[in-house]
Amino acid sequence: MAAVSTVLAVCLFGGVNSQTPVQVKSLVDNLLSNYDKRIRPVEDQTLPVILDVSFSLISIIGVDEVNEKLETSGYLTIQWTDSLLRWDPASNNGISTIFLPQNDIWKPDIVLGNGFKKFEEFGGSFYNVEVQSFGDVFWKPFQVFETQCSIDTTYFPYENIVCEIVFVVWSYTVFEVEIFKSANGINLNEYTESGVWEITRTDVKVSKESFESKMTMGFLVLFITALQIRLHHRDTSVPISKPFRFMVRLMHYFHCRKSCKKSKTISPAENKDSEYRDDFDSIGETSQEEEIRPEWKDVTYAIDFLAFWSFFLLYLSLTVYLFATIIRGS
């Protein structure tokens, strides 16, 4: 009798909301009617979209020790709030969760740091994202990843391998999309043990950089490389302009300083020549430099030499500045 009473109570007092395909379609149509996936899904466009990211490792497929390459399978769990995808479940037949094709809404353009293959291609257009009524979006793209590793063969065959799987938000700055690591970090709950390799330690860190950092340095490197290739293959009949001649003379000056000082102990004639070349004021128009006419390959070598030291000094200055800032803040 007790069991019957319970069933009757459920039937009489427990209301059940039916959710038909038509009702779900109506909700989806309403949400996407004025939705534009090209726009970041925040009501205040001056604020960044906050991403909560974790990585679930499924298996270690293999390690290429010659090419220092690791191949793994796994998936990311990326969660953010889309303020344009919110609804009231009470007014929509109790619907609290829907699933949408991943390409129908805005999502971060995350790429793999080693190879820079767009993440949409990783997940596939047939993948869905889970959207909850508060606007919380959960995206879990799965893929096989290839990354570079640092392999230490000192204690072969018991090698220690340190591998980094780097994910980058490609188009947006930290002011537009900001990443935070999930409390789960690297999730090994679904990991299948390898018969060859053992995971001894995992770590997750987030590197936040401003808009003038890498995407700028990378452009400069590409620009300088393209310029060098173009100049290196330029016809020798094309005259070399004064700025390029100056760069060649400047390179010779820095190359000459050490060798010229050594040559002073050899003979008075070489000593005189060294003093002449060691005078930086004389890198202008001289009869000696007109006799030694630079070629375009000398120009490309000068660009390479000066660019290397310029980038080195720039990175050194930035590193010193960052350490000074950290020490001052602590």
C-alpha cells in the first residue's frame, strides 16, 4: 500500500514538463535569430571573454626519439559564458540545456603552438557544443596532437622526456580573450597506461602577453627574412644605395674592432691601418671603401648580423625589465 501511495503522489503532485522537438527548435531559432558569431559574446565589448581551459589526456600513441616528437590523443574542455545565449527555462518548457553545432556560435580560435593548425579543423564541423540557460558554453574538441619534446638519453634506455603541448589564442589579445587554467589542470582520469612510457609529473601554466609581444616580433622576423631573400638574389648590376652601404660598413666596423686590436702588435703598417679602420668617424665616404665595393650578399649578411644583435639586446632588455618589475613588486 505504501508503494501505491507513493506512485499516486507522484502522479498527482509531480508535474512533468514535456520538451518536444518543436519546442527546442523554437528556442534555438529565437536564440540564433539575431546572433552573429563574428562578435565576441560579451555585453560590454571592452571586457574580455574569460576562458576556463583543461586538458584530458587519453593515450600516448608514440614517441619519435630521432625527431624528438611526441604523439598523443586527448581533448580540451573549454568553458566560457556567452551572454547572447541566455534564456529563462521556466518560459521555455523547462529546457535548461541545448546542443548546437560548434560552427554556429562564436568560439575562440585556439591553435596548437607546434604547427599552428586551426582548432576548428581539429574538432571537426560535426562536433557539438553544450549550452546551458545561463549562457555557459562547454566545448570539448578531440584530436591527435604532435608536439616537440626534449629527450635526455643520458640514462638510456631510461630516458627522461619533457614535452610541452602549447595552445594559443591566435587572433585575440589578452584584452579581448583571457585564459585561465581549470582547477582540473591536466586530467588523467581517462588516460590509458602506456606499456613503454610512464607519466611522472604534469604541470600547467598560463602565459599572458600583451598585443605587442609575439604576433609583432614574428612579423618582424618574417619581414626581415623576406627582405634578405629578395636582396640576396638581386642583380649585381643594380647599384647599392647609401643606407645599405652604411649597414655593411657598420658590420665591418664591429667585426674589425677585435681583429684590428690584435693586429697592432704585428707591424707598424698594420697598426696604422687598424687605427684608420678603428675610427668610427671614418665609416663615411672614403677612397678605401670605394675600392672595396660591397655586393648584395654582403648587404644580406649585414642585415642578418645587425638584426641578430638588435633582437638579442631587445630581449635582454625586456628580460631585465620584467625581473626588475617582479622584484620591485615582491
